[in-house]
Amino acid sequence: MDTNLLKQILPVEGQVLENFGETDWSLFGRQAHAVVFPHSEEEVTSILSVANENNWNCMPAGNGTWLEGCLNTDRDVNLVLSISKMNNILVHEPDNLFVELEAGVTLEQLQATLRSSKQWLPLDPPGANSSTMGAIVATSSCGALQTGFGKPRDHVLGATLITGDGKTLELGGKTVKNVAGFDLLKLLSGSWGRFGVITKLVMRLHPLPEADRTLLFSSNQQHPGPRLAHDIMHTPAMLQSISILSPGLGEEPESKDTRVAVRILESEAAVDQVEALILEQVKISPLKKMNGLESKKFFERLHNVDENSDVVIRVTSLPSEVGILIDQLENLQHLVAEKDGFGIKFLAHSESGVLIVLIDNLKRDENWLIQSTKALLKLRTSVENYGGSLTLLHAPEDLIRAVKPWGSLSEVETLFSGLEKVFDPTGILSQRELPKRKTEGRQCL
Amino acid sequence: MESLPKNLARDLKDIVGSNWVLSDRDRLLAYESDGLTAYRSKPLAVVLPETTDQVSRVFKLLSRNNIKVVPRGAGTGLSGGALADPTAVIIGTSKMNTIIKLDPDNRRAVVQPGVINAHLSEAAAPLGLYYAPDPASQSACTIGGNVAENSGGPHCLKYGVTSRYVTGLTIVTYEGEILRLGGLGRERGSYDLVGVFVGSEGCFGMATEVEVKLLPKPESVRTLLAIFDRIEDAGKAVTSIMARGLLPAALEIIDGATIRAVEASVFAGGYPVDANAALVVEFDGIEKGLGADVQKAISDCKKAGATEVRSAATSEERQKLWQGRKKAFGAMGRIATDLLVQDATVPRSRLPEVLMKISEIGERYDLNIANVFHAGDGNLHPNILFDRSDSEELQKVELASTEIMKVCVAAGGTITGEHGVGHDKKSYMPLVCGVDEMKTMKKVKTVFDPYHGMNPGKVLPTDI
């Protein structure tokens, strides 16, 4: 690969990174030929044009915090294209509740800017502080707040996408209501860079809530975590997040109990009443009540619970089935190397039906790969039998290769591959592995 | 006019039953237009299936015979999206009106596409739940139609439009393939096929089962009606309310012409007829939080120049305050034979200048334009009153509409916020989309509908 071609497009020192060793930009210890940092949409377009002409495999990225996520381990990556230097907030119109920004802006940078206008973007994905907005949208990353505010797709009003074949598409606009043409914008969220490089975003904003309160409940035999969360969900009020935390993820690391954390984001006048409704619903007292900054910090800590995990899995199901799936995690306990008192950890956003499973110390004896593969595939089958899914978000390369990041796609694979060809006809962006068809009967809702 | 070949009529009747294939001219009359009556065309036939399997078999039969298909809900659409040319067959959803599942444990429902929007909320009410998107036509429009148009409504300011609530779909493609997209907790792969299907205006396929999220009914609702001498002042009140961080469930403006039309009709709600604007402000949520919000909104309205602010104390009073907004379109029938309900969106802060320009356009073309709109999210509905038997006036309506669209786009807005492009606005698409964007849209349609048999001639200009 001739990186001089890149240097002609990107003349500023530091825009083309080569020979960077085993750093944050390496992929399972291997290197791409280069990492490039364009400063403008024109540079992104030129890079993709050169990549097309030379048939280079390209991987769009943000700050590289989740570079190995859903990586297609069978393909070499020639070029990582990071939009992290395109990091300007372009327009913020508080009266119209939107912000237009370059996709390399981090969520932390954005929230800091919005705070002075008493506004925010209610998203809390894993690794929120350093993740770029482009990456958050492309990977559809979200956390506990998805219960009350939705996923990234619900906050994106507009975007600029440079497709795999170098076309610049301006999608959506600046208004909340916009049905002019087919909603291609929705395809960006969860596209994992397969459709192009997101260079600009227009995001819908919300007023910063006056009160932030978290109620932390302890589960017990009468009130197991999933049951408690389920009861809370049926409080007659809009709750912004309901999370079940396994032992090891709560406030006190030594606690052996599962906790349920409920976050209330309301006006000062309403927060007490919502709390009263929750307590009336569950009829037990919270272990702890956190307000303001303490409440915010509690949830911020959960953004990084997976940073030292060997394996991170996302399981989705109907909210009412989360408890059944948590029970099934017992079948993974034998994969944990040294019982640190907790074994398998999990964090469930129960009303959204999302369960994040963490294995901090994966056993690495001679049979580890076979055992881990078998256990995860068995769990995936079980989850899929419930109509849910299991996605391997982070794991050793061998395990990803054996289990594959995604489960089966069934009948929509043709649509997936058709869409990829629309946006990336030569396939230079197919570094992320997406699911393939497994022959099976059609399901009805 | 073309007629349905006899053998095809027989085969269709074998699938759906002999009563549910309509092909004689009189019965087709009801299907010659949707809510946008300016465009009319009788279809080749209308087929009314009852199940996903019947839709699949009907589509297979029609696609093999190279006959195009136009899905249609209740026909309340306002962009000519359900208009079928004489060679196409309309597939109506009026018999697909079953609520398949109400699942309070997971706060979701699964419905057939012909279920009427308001009926879903009524069915969910005993469970303390409701379906949030509430188009003005919610007592007649169908969930399937809402999916096709990505419909909004007054309360979408706080709660968002249809796409926020659709979690899963069963669709049938033109070739009759049954596909299941998404589903709550059923994340297969990462591409948002449900998201791109919602709002595709029947051009990708037909939804035959729709899974939606339901919300808990808010504990309390408070409604205000503020009266203004100038519409600009009502706009200022909206900006003040939003700027201070309040998030009402609805913020709706009714202009003077509309107030007078409603007050002269059977729908009169007691609005002062000399007013030039009325602003409906509604808050919902936890009772204790509402009082403070309402006081702040009253203060903002008064500061902006409201001559009077009324507050509803009972459900009946609340209905009355909404009367001018909800019955506006019906009341227009008293003052003109035809009504074109336009739809465009602008950033909220640009509303005053855009309204002024729309007024100028009306004067220049000598047309009556009344405005009723979702002010909170900048979604304008200029209502152009006309007589379609007057060809000169009809031409002026088209010219004025084009100018209104251009004004909205120039203000940073778009050509449709909730009614869709359909047949009516496809010529305006180049105002908001470049050629590459439109070509990409066409290619995405082709992924779902390779033979372009679904709802032909809609959304995209024909030369794309």
C-alpha cells in the first residue's frame, strides 16, 4: 500500500500515522497500514476515492475506543479512517433545540457546551466520555437512558454521510418533523461504518432536567432484582431508567446482593411525587437515595463497567424475559477463571430488554476456547428461542472468530446485503462483520 | 377505462372471498382519491384482504401479472399517497383491523394495519396505557397508514412521531415474500430496517402486522388557551415557553381566519371572534410538577401580549379549548368548497417571519390562507381555500403552494413534516434533496421492491 497517495491528500503533519506499533490503533495486536485523520469532508471524499481506486479495505472510526468491535477477523484492514480531528461544534440554536456538529466531537465535549444553555443530549453509551458522536450513532451505542429517551436514532435530525464510493449525501434536516422522502437517516444508526463515513450530525436536544434522583433498591428472595425492576416499570409515570446491577457493580463492591437503580429526571416539583409513586408500587424502601451530582456520578460510573472485561456480551429480549435470561447466566459461571466473589457480572436495562453480560477474568486453560464457544453458542440458541439475540461486543479474537459477533439474520439478509451495495458498491468498508443467514422458519410477531 | 381481466378477478376472489374484490365503477368511486381531493383517479380494482397470508397470495398473483399495487388505509392521507392510476390495484386494509395482542407486561401491542389509531388507545386505556402518536385524523386514520406516512400529531412535540413507537413489522413485498423486521427485544443484526420502512409511503412493501410501544397514561393534563391580537405575539410566547426549558405535550396556534370559521360552525368553542391568534398549551405528567409549569407558561403568554389566558379545570372544558384546533379542517368546509391542507416544517424561531411571508403570498394570489399549526415543533399547516371547478384558481393554488414550500425551505425547513410527499409533493423534492440523495433513495426502494411494483409514481420525481 502506497501511503504517499494519502500524504498527498493529507499534507499536515500527523494526519497520516504509520508504524504505530501496538497502540490504541492496533487491532488484536496487528496494525493497519495506516491511520488517517482528515480535517474536512473534502479530505474524507478524496481518501475514499483513492481507497476505491486501489481496493484498500477501509475502516471508519472515531477515537478508536472500540476499534475491535464486531471486527471481521478474516479481512486485513488497510486503512483506519478516524474522524476524531473533525471535532467542531458548528451551530447550536438553543431556541430550536438542535446542535449541528462535526462527527468527531465527543459526547463529553458536547454536553459541556450545552450545559450553559441548560440543555443536554440524553445519551449515556458505554465509554461516553471519549466516544465521538459519529461512533455513538454508527454503533447505536446507548445505556440506561434509552428507557426514557430512546436510542441514538431517536435523536438524530440530520447527517452528512460520505458513502463508500465517495458520494456526499445530506440526509434529514434541522427539524424534528421531517418526512420528505425515505428516511435514510435511520440507516446510519447501527450501520457500523458499512454505509460510509458520518462527517456531520444534527442532533435534537432536550432541556436539562431540574432534578436528578436515583433510588437504589436491594433485592432479596422476596424481591428478586428482575421482579423488582418489573414492578417498578409498572409505576404509572415515565421513568428515565431502570437498571438491574449484579453484585460487584453496585455502590459497595463487597455487597453480594443484586441492586435495582431507578433514575428520575423531573422538575423539582415533581420528583418527590414520582418517588412516592414508585415506593407505593414496590412497597419497600430504597437502600439509598442519591440526588443531583451523586445521582449523575452513579450512572457515569456504569459507563465504564466493561473497561476491564475480557468478554462483553449484549443480550436483548422482551423486558418480561430479562429475569429468565439472567437465571441462564449461571451456565457461564464455569468460564470465569478465579472466582473473585462475583463471577459473571451483568447490567440490565430492564425496560428496554437489554442485558449486558461481563466476564472479567476469562478462564484460559487448554480447553477454554472450546468451553467458552460451546457455552456462548448454547446461550445464543436459548436466547434466540425466546426471540431475542446475543451479540458478542468484546472478546479475545479466537472467541470472536468461533462464536461470531452476531447471531443469525434469517430472511432479511438479502435486504442487508442489498443496502450495503447501495452505499458501498465495491465493498471497501466491509471490515465490520455483520450477521449472515441461517436457514430457519419465518417467525411471526 | 381498463377493466380487471375476468380470470384475474376470479383468482383474487378465490383468495379473499367474492365480496372483497371491487371492480365496478360505482364502488371504485370511494377510492378515487384520499384526503387530498385535488387529485382523482379510479384504480383498476380494490382488493380487501384479511390476513398476512392473503396479502402475500394477492401480491404474488398481481406481481406475476405485472400489475402495480397501491396500499391504502382509511384514505385520510393528505398528499395523494394512496392515489392509484387506472392500471393499479388498491389493497385496502379495512378488514385487517384486529388488535392481535395487548401486552401490558412489555408495554406493547401488536396490531393489524387497519386498526384505527384512536381505537388502539381506547383498547389500551383499561391497562393504564395509550398509543402516543395522535394525528388530527386519529378517529379515522389507521396504524398502517401512520406507519406508511410516519405520522405525527399535536402531542409529538413531547413524545415524538410514529417511528419512535414502531418496534417491529411484518411486511409483504411486491413479490409476496413475508418478512419480519425488528421486534421489541429482537435485535437481529444492526441495520434499522424498521426505521427505514416507516415513512416509506407504501413504496417498499405493505405492513401487515405492526408492533408498537405503548406509554403509561399521564397522571394529569393541564390545558391553557391564550388569545392574542397578533399572530407574531403567539409565536413569541411559544419561543419563550420553549426557551425556558419547559416541554409541553402540545403547543398549537390557530390563526384569526380559522377561529372565525370554527366559531361560525357547529363546532364553536367560544373563542373570541375578533382575536387574530389563539395558542393552545398543554402539559401532561405528574400532577405536582404541572402547576409550576402552567404558571410559567401563563406568565410567558402574558408577557408576549396575550389579551386573555383561559385554563381548563375539567375534561369538558379541556375539550372545548381544543375545539378550535381539532375542528379547524371540518369548519373550513363552510367557507370554501375545497381545501388544500399544506404541510411544511421550519425551525421554531423562524415561524413569525415565515407566517408573514405566507400571508403575503396569499394576498398576492388573492387566495384565502388560514393557518393552524403545531407551533412547538415548527410544523405549519397553511390551509388554502379554493374552488377546484375554477381552473384559474386551481392554478393559483399550485403556484402559491410552490412559493410557500420555497419560503419554508429557505428558512431552514422542509417540504413536509407529517403528511408525506405522496403524489402531491414529489415535484418539490429537489428543493430539499440533491440528485445523489434522491438516486440513493430510489436504490434503497429497489432493494425492497426490485420490480418497482409498490405504489408507483410516488415520493420521487419521475426523472430520478
